[in-house]
Amino acid sequence: MGGRTETVSPDNDITVDQMYVQYQIPQDAKRHFPVVMIHGCCLSGKSWEETPDGRMGWNTYFVQRNRPTYVVDQVSRARSGFDATVFNQVKAGTLPPSSLPSITQVSHQSSWNIFRFGLTFGQPFTNLQFPIAQVEGLYQQEIPDLNSLLPADNPTYTNLSTLAKSLDGAVLMGHSESGFFPQFSALVDTTKIKGLITLEHNCNVFTDVQIKTLAKIPQLIVFGDFIELFPQWVTANQSCTNYVARIKAAGGDITFIHLPDIGIHGNSHMMMLDKNNLQVADVVLDWIDKHVGKRGGGKQ
């Protein structure tokens, strides 16, 4: 989806900034708005497909719950491909090595910390929901993050808003790095974006004008467990608390759920892969039914 054309040589062109989208549409899908799932840093759409220990992922579960489900790979990531022009130019000597962009990769140790598996590498929390015996399956999914190749305005934002319009309405759900991709997509164009779901993100600061625009769309923010033990997640949680207050002050419909507060404990940052992932999915689906509703109205 999407894409712009750049010249490789006087006689050849390539397409870049396209976004790969895979989808499943259940038979009883007409009543529900599609849900678009956007992966986080150093990962791909694989995050939504199945868990490292082989259980059902949110992609399949949402389809079983009669939701048309669209899983994307961010522009420059995985099946979307990336623009290799600068690498070839450096190799050819037409650009200096200093022109090469940085490429983000995560180690097993940094993943353990960021994903909140435990305070010490190799020592998981006793009540951790992530299937830690199969953590290698998660490590195998981690891939280089080439976002530094992209323009300042990530093309994924426009591609997502275009996708929502092509579907005649959709709920956008982002995780981690992409947690506010739904919001940025809405700022490109609110048309047909029916709901914004953020799973654990360091909420951005917006202008009053942008807040007024975002307040027009129902929003859900979800955080898992062990937040208070990690300074970076304490900061993220506070930034989202501030964001929620601003949206509410602008008259918006926004829900902030800390899973332990509703009796769901032990969830890591990778809640869609945790052992209770379907229980968490039900929280999201229940919010969609109550705050977004069905096509033609009919909120529960």
C-alpha cells in the first residue's frame, strides 16, 4: 500500500515507502469494523500471528471473534522492504560512509529489560505471564529497525489513514514503538478512523490543536504489570496519564487501563504473546464494542 518512486539511474525506477498488509475476513464480518494491528520496534507483523510457544495469536483470535483483521509491516520493515539506495551509493563511492543511517538492533539482554521479563537477565518474575521457556522464539523474531531511512513524517502514518479509508472505517491498534502510530495517522486524516488503541507507549506531547483533533476519536491505552519496577516505564505511564487528562479536558472519550487494576496480573510488555494473551484480547474487544460499536451504530 502506498509508495513513492525514486530514480536509481536515468533509465530505472524503484518504489519505496510501501506498506505490506495481510488480512483475514471472517464470514460474519459485516457488523464489525476491521482492526488494523501495527507491530513495535525491531519486530514485524509476526508479533500478532502466534505466540513463541505455538498458541493462537491475536490475529487469529480477532478473526474468530468475527473481526476483519489487518496485520501490517511498517514501512521499511520486513515484508514492506526498505530503500537500499544510500547503502549502494556509499558502496559505489558517490556518498561518504558518514551518510549511512543508524540501524537499531536489540539484544537479548535489552529485550529482557524493555519487555519487563525480570529485573535481572535470566531471572524471570515468578508470576510472569510471558512463556519464558520459549523466549528464544521471540528473539528469533527480532529484526533490524531501519526507520532512520525514512522521512521525518513516517510514510506508515499516511498508509494507515489510507487503509482506513479504503476499508470504509477501521480501528487502528499500535504497540510499543508504534503505540501512537494510530494518533499520528489520525492527524494525517481522521476520515474513517473509528478508534485508536495504544498498547504500552511513551505517549507523545501534542499541541492543543492536535489534541482537539484526536479527542474526536475514541481511544484506549493499555499497560501491563511490573511498571513501577522500571524507571522508563514509570515515565511512560506518567506521560500517558498526562495525555489522557488532556484528551478528557478536550471532551474526548479515552480509557486508560492498567491490567493489574482490573485483576489481570503478570503481563509483560509483550501482552499479545503472554500466556493469558486471549484474556487481554477480550479486554480490547470489549472496549471496542462499548466505545466504537458496530457498523451503523449499536454500541453495547
